[in-house]
Amino acid sequence: MNEKIVIKKDLDEKSIGLRNFLLQPYDGFGSENEDFAAIIYVKGGCSNGNSEAKSDDKSAWMYYIKTPDKQYEDHSNTELKGFSQNRMTLEAIIQAMTGLINLQIDRHKLLFVTDYNDLFGGITEWGKSWQENRWTRSKNKKIIDLDE
């Protein structure tokens, strides 16, 4: 792969998972190591799952950045309410990118890992057609959490 940013879906039982990600030494996840400057695990969540969030639903985001010599962590440190899992996962990736810029490794080859299928699909498959279709999904429905 020659891409600067690679995203990996982490959904099945055999996948790395957050706990194993934090415990294992930096090795680019074994055979997939392509000399990434960092591996970034992003996660967002809402107590209501991914339904439309209600104003009292608790929400949070977090990310971990792992480089060959150090691990960095950040997360929402206040109780957020009323945000969907989509919104929180997007916030996690935005905050992770800010962290990468601050660490001055944003222009290097990066691997993002997520357990969230909608983030993975939105970036790798659906995003281009959403944009071409004026940010609508099938049956002419607006995408979830569209910023107007």
C-alpha cells in the first residue's frame, strides 16, 4: 500500500481489540507492518447505541496513538450528552488528527483502527457517493449527523 493514511476495521472476535492494542508492543500488527509512523485506535460511543441520540444520552470519545517509542492517550474528560455514536466516533478521529499534528507526525504514514463499521464504510466505501449525491443515502435520506 502506498497510501499515507490506512484505516483498518476491527470488528470480529479474532481482531485486536482495545485491550490487546494497549498491551501489545508496537509492531504494526504483525505482518501488516508497513513502517507506520503511528497506529491510532479511535472509539466513540453513546449510551443509546447508534439510534438518534436524546438530549440526556451519555456520550464519549477516546483515542490512543501508539508510536515505536511511546503511547499517547486522550479522551473526553467531561460528561457529554445528546451526541450519537456516529458523532462521537467522528470527534475521536478529529481529536486524534489534532493530536498527530501536535506531535508533528501527521504527514507520515498512519494506520487508524476502529471497531465502528459506519466510520470504516463512510471513509472507504460510501463517502464519495454521499458527496456526489449531496450528502444523501439510499432512498434519498440525509446521512446521519450531517453538519448543515
